Amino acid sequence: MRDRAYQVSIIMKILLILVACLTMATIASAEEWKRSGRVEYYGLLQNMGGDKTYGSGVMMEIGSTSAIGIGYGSNLSNHLNLNMDMWFGSTNVTGKALGITVTGDTTLLGWDANLDINILQNRFTPIVSGGVGFISFSGDVVGFPFSETDLSYNYGGGFRWDVTDNFLLKTIYRTTRTTLKETDKALMLSGAAISICFIF
């Protein structure tokens, strides 16, 4: 009986030593790896759903699109990331007024400055994001060119995964809101944005 108790005691001590070693290794690893003070360069692919807006007896509908872009980010701390990106897309536009419907194409050029909040300090963490920027619309509807630039803001949430010390993936479901000139309802362009990032 005493031999059995002695064996259990030895096994428990070994397990405690293993747990202590693993804990210390985890702490050391966490101390070695950090986001704070590092910069990121990334490519962006974003799906943006279409929406309708109204004003002065006119209805305008912007179709859905996929946009591509590039960006730069700076990790202010392990939890805060300030980033800026530029993106480009094109889609169709439909306008209705006085019972007449016209169609055309538009290009979208956007610039955003965002603040991402990393909830956890771990390599894989949920994030919430928000920012402000501009969207430039330019195109042609039945032979009539148009161009305008409007203030926008965005918000969303998703996940960040620092796969290695120098490579990370980020996905955010983001809604971008902007108001076209002479309309009363804000456009809501929503969709998933995927970023492939290199961190230095």
C-alpha cells in the first residue's frame, strides 16, 4: 500500500514539474512574441454588397462588387492597430426618375483610416474595427458622365491570426456607409474583407 502511495506521489511530482515547465515555456514564448511597435503591409480583397438610395424623386441603386486594395498598419500596442488602406472596384448603377430607368457603370476608389482592437494578446484573436475615409464614384450613365467624392465611415468585426512572426491573416465583416450628393438615405455597402499581411 505504501509502495503504491509512493508511486502516486512520484507521478504527481513529475506531472507538477512538467506543468511548471510548460507554463514557463508559454510565458517565455509570449514575452518573445509581440505586436507592439511592429508595422504591417497587406493586400486586401473585399466583397461589397449593393444598396439603394433616394432623394428628390430619384432612386439610385449601386450593384455589388469585389474590391482589391493595399494597406499599411502600425501596432500602437499589442491590442491596438492603426491602419490605412486604398481600394478599387467597379460595378453597375441604375437610376430611376419620372418613370424612366437608366443604367450605367461606375468605378469606386476608396481610402480608409481604421483602428482595429485586438481583444486578446494571443496569435489568434477576435477583433473589432472602425474608421473613416472617402469614396470616389466616377462613371457614365447613358452618355452622361458623373464624378463625386463623399465622406464615408465603416465598422465591423472578425478575426486576426498571426500565423508566424512575419505573416498574418485577417478577416473582417465590414459595413461602409456613405451618402451621395442630393440623396437622403445613406448607402450601406457590406461584406467580408480578407487581408494577407506581412509584419516587420
